Amino acid sequence: MEIIEHPDEWRKRYASWKAKHAAAVDIDTSYPFVENARAPFTPLRRSLSMLNLALISSAGAYIDGTDPFDITAPDGDCTLREIPTGIDPSDLMFSARGYDPGAVQQDVNVQLPLARLLEFESNRVIGQLSSAFWSFCGFIPDASRLVEEMLPKLVDRLKHYEVQAALLIPASRLCHQSVALGARAIEQAGIPTMMLSVERDVIELVHPPRAGFYRGQFGSVVGQPNWPEHQRRVLDEALRWIESASQPGNNKLAVELESQVEAARGER
């Protein structure tokens, strides 16, 4: 199965769009999102409590003092960063394109939930969090370059670390396409995936193998900043669906109503 179905047709649509938007710094409603009809699927063969879980973020995280992602590249920056999960969050910077970085500057866990996943490891919700996580800047208009240049490298690194499932978290609307394509490539390589989403329209076009969606916000996809319980709820429900899913599909996460009630009560 192709990561982008009918890739030559998509490249023509993208070239036509780019010719009219050569100087654009953002995408508009005319951007030709990838449209896939089917999704690869790899069933989970062990319980969450035994998994070596990988975290993949498209929020553009990089280590302070190293080169940032190029957020001015017209086709997007297709480089990848491999970062130790034990890093101090204060040592992380973010190349934000397509989303407001305000929430992640308050609390990195809204896009890079290292603290929450390490809690899950301690509480044996997951077996372990991989010793490295992977970061890229998901604002990549040229999806074919992403598929050809970066995703094979990402899959190779996941195999090197012997990960058994991957959690993928987008940051912007266009990130949803990049992350969904990443999930398709990883799943096709035999590693089950779960993608978080706050943009249902894009995931229904691109068709990642599994996506848990709710009405959240770009730049704060894992939940509200400085609200650990909300973040735990989003992650817990999404991850448990990896275990129970028997076919590709999208699942609405039941995390909104309870959170609104808690907010009204002032419970955080």
C-alpha cells in the first residue's frame, strides 16, 4: 500500500497550487491535502503494559544550542531530530510554524507529554517509554518529499530502538497531514500507531491507521497547559484504543464534556 495513493496525481495538484502560492507563508483553503481511501493496519500483539512505546512530535522541538528547524523553507524542513527522553524540558526549544507556541511555552506536555508518559511507565500503564523520542517540524507542504526523504529514516530509527508501538502528536492543521502520513509509513513497517487529532477533516482525508480525535486546540493537542489530569485523560483513552482496535479507523475521545464540567467547578 502506498503512503500517498496516486502520488503522481498529487504531485501535479501540489505543483499547480505552489505555482499560485510561491510566496505564501501559510496554507489556505485551496491547499491540495493528500486524499487516501485506505489505511495500512498492524494489530497490537501485546498489552500496553508490556510495550516499548515511541513518542513522535511534529511541534518542531529541538535541543537549545543546536540548529533549529527552518520554518522559512517553502516546501518545509524534512529533517528529523532524535532526542533523549530524559532531557530536562527547559533545554527544549520549539520551531513553531502553523501554530501558536504560547501553550507549549507554558507547558511542554501539551505537545510533548514526556512527564505524562513517564508517569504511565511508573504506573505500569505502558511497559516503557523509548529512551529517545523523535521530533520534526510538521509544517511540510510538499508531502511527497516528506514521504521520500524523512519517513524512511524515521522508520529505521524506530526499528533500531525496537519500539513496539508509536504515539504521534501533530501541532498544526498541516501537521495533521504530515503526522498521518508518518503513521501510515510506520504502520506499514509493522509497528502499530496511534495519532492524536484535533482536526477531523484532515485525518478523514489522509487516513492514518488509528486516530483519536476531540475538539481541542492546535498547539495544545494533548490537553490544556498546566492541567495534568486533562492530559492524562486524553493520553490514556487514546493509548488504550491501540490495544482494542481491530481495524483502521478514527475514534472520538470522550474527554470534552467531563473537562468542561471540571472547569466549571474549578477542578484542575
